[in-house]
Amino acid sequence: MNQDVRLQALSEFLKTKRGKLTPGMVGLPVGSRRRTPGLRREEVAQLAGVSTTWYTWLEQGRDIKVSMSVLENIADALQLNKDERKYLYGLALEEAEKIDLGHEESFSITPSLKKIMEELRYCPTIISDRRCNIVGWNEAAAHVFLDFAQIPEENRNMLELLFSRKEFKSLAVNWEHFVKGFIAIFRTYYGQYVADEWYTNFIGKMERQYEDFRKLWNESEISSAPDVLIEFRHSKQGKMLFNLTSFQVHGNYDLRISVYTPVEDTPTEAKLKGLLKEKK
């Protein structure tokens, strides 16, 4: 990501977060009616202990010097959570420009990860990399979602599949809620790997091809591990409820395991067992 793109992303993020706060939420007088929603720039500056001019320059995406202590004050003023703070720091600090990621190296799923997926027989499980490319899945995932083996490897990007494949749109009852969880995860990577221009190119392509993506992306939700309750309407098994648990794998590669656990006291697991038995 070049400097102009990084600063533009920072600008958009700050504006979005400021727009979601009200004076009452931060202990300021409500005052008169406002022409636009959210806090004013001078109010954020006041809360952060900086000048209005300096904060305005930061929000405009100007190339100015920023310290960690000041960023922490801004994060407090905007009531950012842990993941949002990491995102802010990644975009705002000059050190981010020095990250050299080089080329993506090829790798294979380790035997231990394969074993984990096999043991999660009745929990659809997907392993993805930091670009949301699907690099591993178990049998349950192939039957509940789609057979990823039939998709060319270069097209196995989970985020793009959610928008491009009709199977996903018909599967998820609340498709937008389902997608938001993946976008929130993707945003954490975007802020962390600011030097990788792949993200800029990918986001640009998604915005051009999918209007829904542009809308959801601009909402700027950020979470490294969102807890999501998903309701699927499977073409053969009908209503199925899953809790999505997502966690990162420690190691040389920034991998993430997404496990869809059947909700207890529902017939979901029984339906999944029936689906797997049917496929044999």
C-alpha cells in the first residue's frame, strides 16, 4: 500500500468512527441540533488533548508526524476497541511503511491441522490465510457450503466467494450479517499489512464488481475474531444453526481456523450427520 492510499484509508476510518459517536456518549453537552451526525472535529480534538487544526490535518489524510501517545488519546476519544486500535496504529504510524512482506510463499497444511479438521467431523471447518484465501477445509464444510475442490485454487477467496456465488447468498438467511463477520476480519489484516498492495488492488476490484461490498466495507467494522450466530437454509436439510468461532494459528503463516459449531438443543448436528451419511 503506497502512502497516499494508506493516508486515505486512515482518513476514511477516522471520519467513520467520529460519525458514529454522539456528544452524550463521550460526556459532552448535547447542545443544539447538528447538521450532520456524529461528533465535530473540534470535539474529538478536545477529548484527545490536541489542537483542532492538527486533528483536522490527520483526518484529512495529510502527511504529518504522529506519536503513539497521541494516537492512544485519539483512540480513547473515539472509543475504539482493541482491534480498531491496532488498525489505527497500523495506518497512522510511519513504521508501517517499512514493512516488507515480499512474495507469498507456497505452503501446505500441516498434518496436525489436518488432524484437527478431521476430528471436527460434525463442525464445518475452514482454514484461510491473511488474504482470506481458503487453504484447507473438512468434509462437513464441503457439504454445508460448497465443494471447494471444484473451484480453481486462485479463485478460492472466501470474501469474494461470498459475493460471487449464489450458493452462499441463498444459504445464509441473514447474508449481510454473515458477510460482515468476514469483512471485519479482513479489515484487521488490511490495517496490519499496510505495505502489501495486494489489499488495495483486491478492495478496488471488489468495489467495482459488487455494490454490496462497497456499502459494507465503508461501515468500517473491525474485529479479529467476531462471534457470529449463523442461520443457514440448506437446500436439502433446511434450517441449520451454527456458532462461528474464529481463531488464529500460531506459526510462520498467518492462518485462521473458522469453526461452525452446531447450536446445542437444535437438530442441526443430526441434520449434518444425515447430510454426510447421504454423501457416502
